[in-house]
Amino acid sequence: MKQRRPFQKVLMVIAFISYFSAILCGGAAFYFGEGSQDPIAASLMASVVFFVGVGIVLQVIGSSNLPNLKFEK
């Protein structure tokens, strides 16, 4: 069983919030986007890419088995 540190649990929560934000931005882009030249739809789709990227990175950090890097005397 993996031993997770508290900050890894926080990162997993932030990753899921990021995924949810990407879904919201994608829905808003579909709802507000009237054409392919609409700058609002383009910025919302760029937000989708950003939030998905952030979610992937934070999920990998939150689910990995990190070693103990403290110096022991």
C-alpha cells in the first residue's frame, strides 16, 4: 500500500478541481461559442487545455510514491 503524505492528498483534491474546471470551461465554450472565429470560445478552449494539463501533473505528483528526502543525523 502506498504511503501518501498530507500534501499529496491536497494535490489530488486540487487535481480533481482542475478537471472539473476544465469540464465547466468546455461546456461554456460549447454554449457561448457561436463560430470558429469567436475569441471567447478560443480562450475557453485554451483554459480547457490548461486545466487538463494542471490536473494531469498534480494527479501524477499526488499518486506517486515519493521517497523521504530528510537528512537524518
